[in-house]
Amino acid sequence: MSMIRLLLAEDQSMVREALAALLGLEPDIEVVVQVARGDEVLAAAREHDVDVALLDIEMPGMTGIEATAELRRDLPGVKVVVVTTFGRPGYLRRAMESGADAFLVKDAPASQLAEAVRKVLAGERVIDPTLAAAALADGASPLTERERDVLRTAADGSTNAEIAGVLHLSQGTVRNYLSMAIQKMAARNRAEAVRMAREKGWL
């Protein structure tokens, strides 16, 4: 039986260790490398010649979705399983658009996770059924890439001038993007637009 070489990317060390221990009990899976940051995924996957990368979404340095896109571009042979604590339909859609092969919520049993790893290697796609239904019902994000950038930058309470500085835009342009985003989200203000977009997994 050939072993499946797995990369595990998760920033919470306790969760990462637990996942590694549980997956390590599987007779055909070997966790060959663990990383705590999204921007370490590609180099680690390349160095350890992994078959499957198991990525959390929320990580410092780079999200699991961005790391998925990098792997897809530079190491297309590596299969990607994205796991998240947050069952947000928008996350599922974005993960799949980035090229993920599987998308599961973290509270799935370890046996289900191991099964997903085997299935993606066999060329299948594995998606949490509840999330898939919610993603279809929710529809695609109405926000453009730029509107998303501006909302994301506004999330910490930055002023229009600060957002303009970070994104190299004029303050007028920032104002326009913000008002478009607020309008599309049917929100009362930017804080509410940020909160709503986050809940749907669009940011």
C-alpha cells in the first residue's frame, strides 16, 4: 500500500496537532509536514513532495483560499482539501473557484476527513452537502474584486484617506467603491456591509 503524503496547514497548534495525530492513525496517510501560515504552504509542499494539502481557511500570511490558488498554479498535481470552522457559503464558492478539490467543515469526524483525502486522490470532488446547498441558495458574491479590497481594508475602521493610501487609490474612488458595496449589500453603513460580507464569506 502506497502512503499518501499529506501537508497540514493550520495556525492553531492544538488543532493542528490533534488533526495530525488523528490522520496519522490512518494506515495509508502520513502527515509529512505541518505549517502554521498560509504563505509557507507552497514551499513546504514542494520541499516534501506532498500528494495532498489540507488547508485551513483563516491563517496568517495568506488565507487557505489564496494558498490553494498558489498550489493550483505552481504544483497542479497536489490535491487540495480546504477545511474551515466557519460554514460560510461564500468561502465554499471562493475555495472552489481557486481550485480546491474538497471543502469540509472542521467538525467533520476524522474518518470523513481521511475519506475525503483518499477521494480527491482518486480524482473525486468532496463538498460538505449542507454548505453546497447553502452556497447555491446564497448565490455568487455581488462585490467586485476592488469593492472587496476596499471593504476588507475598511474592516479595521480605517478612514477613506487611509484606505486610499493602502490601496493606492484616490479618496473619491474609495468613496465610490464603498457606497457601491454598501448599496449592493443593502447595508446601512460600511461597518454593517463589512459584517454582512464576512458572514457570507465574501471577504
